[in-house]
Amino acid sequence: MISVLITSGSRYPFARRLIREKIKKFLSTVGLDDVEVSLAIVGIRKVQALNRQYRQINKAGLVLSFPLDEPRGPDGILRLGDVVICYPEARQKAAQEKKMVDEVIWELVEHGLKNLIKLT
């Protein structure tokens, strides 16, 4: 079973169901099952705080990935970690590239997932 946990503020509209299904398909395609991943869609202040705390960079970014140190629990489920997307930055990137916000969010999520499973 592939479990995708998504959190976001209500002021960040995106196609949750579409993104969840794309994540599941991606993880299945790379051969992962019995896996759990978390996705957070946040604002600029939150991403900047995370960047400052974990990377010592005092600015916002598009996407952050946080793998778990001990990813597999006694239940056998592989917990990959967290992907954090900055919605305002994704929206700006979408406008610059003339893309839909959901398309850019998916591109960022895919990048974050690849970092979690070391495909990049």
C-alpha cells in the first residue's frame, strides 16, 4: 500500500487528488510499495524558516526534501520522509513558465521524491 499524507493551508489551492495519484503512480513505477511519504504545501515564511534551520540559508526556495534517518519501521512500511513545496514560489514559477500551478507543483514534488529515494 502506498500512503500519501498531504497538508496545506486552505489559501493554497491545488489539485490534491491529482497530486496524490501522481505520487502513487511515480512510487509504484520505481518499484516501491508499502511506502509512506508526506507532502506539505506551505508559504514563504515556513520554507524560509526550514531553509534557515536545516540548511543555514536565509531565503525561501521552491522545494525541500527531508528523508527519515530510520525509514523502515517494525511494521515493514518504508517511510520516505517529507517533501515541502513553497506555494507562492511555485505559483510565480508557473506564471513565468506559462504553466498551470498544479503542473509546477507536480514537477517540484517529483524532484523532491527523487531526492528522497536518491534518483537524482
